[in-house]
Amino acid sequence: MSQNHLSPGSQEPVERKVQIAGNSTFVVSLPKEWATAQGLESGTPMYLYPHDDRLVAAASTVSTRDRTRRIDVDGLSTDAVLRRARTAYVAGCDRITVAGLEAAEPELRRQVERAVARLIGITIQEDTADRIVIRNLLDASEVSLPQTVTQARQLVLEMYADAIESLCTDDTTLARRVIDRDDDVDRLFAFVSRGFHRGLEDVHEINRLGTDRSEAFRQYRIARDLERIADHAEGIATITTRQSGPPDDPLAERLESVGADARTVVRQALEGEIDQSHETASSVRASTAELDQQLYAQNESDAYLYGTAIQRVRRTAANGINIATAMAETSIDARE
């Protein structure tokens, strides 16, 4: 089928030539039947967004999917209800209705309320015997993905340093603070994910975010790896609460050193020091492999726990390299 004679429902592009009207205006015509099928009519405002090697055209009333979600709790576990609510939030829903609460256990309502309180930019608009209605409060123009990622970066690096310190000194109080802060990182990552998914769906939304799809995707990738690093920090802190006592001085020094190196990989990646981050990550891989062998040869009562901590250190460095890859792509785009 020719691109100039497409059915209204076709997903293929419509090829049209730019024509000149008068001395100062270019015009692009659209097939009337096709345009009508897209909800366009004479006088409809159109917006053109430049993006790399293409232009994106969107009407002011761009069609988007329904941004409402209804969750009927009947037959669902509390975890399933919370998971569906969080998924709706991340997907960018403006209105989430949790229905059927009248016949549910009171604890489910309390868990939903707590979950809403832990997420950014939404609130409970309606709370009745049978339902809770959750609404979005923020406009995209009020959201900054880079600032949110920067906030997550600072929190994650602090968490990770504290987790290593708690392990080497057997400081369970510090370890529990690290564990508690993991929820804060999850909250920031969910917020970045929400902004990214809304931007994918609506070209107007991505413009109001003050970015483009490529940059939003990079911010999402970085936030995702920061969230995973926070999980590793939480895991290391949890090991602190389970070990029988602090590691002996030589082992503590090795753990502290390799832990600091893994953190350096992440910091270097975030600062755009790509080559240095790869070099440091290579050192981390060698050091953790050596530590693994050392633990295997020793009769250490907490050897399994320390082995798990070493795995998390190694994975942290790997997540740092993922961030370096995203940052390197940003540098390439800037040069081009």
C-alpha cells in the first residue's frame, strides 16, 4: 500500500512533501480522511517538537491512554493490592481507585494509606467506607528528573559508606539507619520512573519536564542503578545485624578498602570520569576475587555472611559501570 494512500487506522507513516505558500510559509498537507480519524479538524492547534534527527508533531488534544486505574481488592492479598497501586503510580496514573474496602480487613486500608504517604506527588482525595481515591497533585512542569536523581545520588552514596562502616565496626544502630533509608531511595526511583513513563506516553508531557526522551531515559537508567546500589547497601547493613561480632582487624581493613573502591566507581561514573571508573572497577573485581579465596581458606564463623557482603560490593561496582555507560552516551551525544 502506498504511504500516500493509507487507511485511517494504519500505523505506517504518512509521507507528504513540504510545499511553499507565499514567500515566507511552508505548508504540509494531510489527507482529510486520515486526519479526521486521528481526531484532527480544521483549526486544531499543532505543536512541532524538534528531537535529534526528527520532528514530532502533536495536536494540543493529543490522544493518550486513560490515566485512571481501578483496583478491586476482592480476592487480592494486601501485597497484590499494594503492588498494583504502585504499578499504577509508576505508569503515571492521575487517579487510582482502590475499591471494595468495606468487606476487607482494616489493616489493608491502613497499608494503602501508608503506601500513599510514602510516594511523591499524590494524595488521598476521597476516603469512604468502600473506597480510597488517590489523585495526582503535581504538574509535569513542577518535576525535575535531574534534581531528583541528584537527591538519590547523595542519599545512596551516604547509605553505602555507612553500610560498609557498620559492617566493619559492628555498629547495628548505624546499620538500621541504612536499612530505614532504603525506602527513601525507592520513593525517589518510583518518582523518576513515573515522570519517565508519562513522558514516553505524551510528547507534551516530556516538553513540560524540560527534557527530551533520550535524556529522560538516561536519567531513568541512572536512577534504576542507584536504587539497586541502595539495595546492596541495605543488604550489607542487614549482614551487620546478623554477624556474631565485628570482623578481625585484617579482614575489616580489606572490607573497608574494597568497599570504598566500589563507592569510588559509582562516584567516578556519576561525575563522568568514565575511564577511571572502569579502571577502579577492574581493581574491585580482582580484590573481591582474592577476598573470596581468602575467606574460603579461613575457618571464619561468619565467612558465608562476609562472602555475601563481598558479592554485593562487586555488584555495586557493576552498577557503577552501568551508570558510566549511560554517562558516556550522554557525552557522545553532546559532542555530536
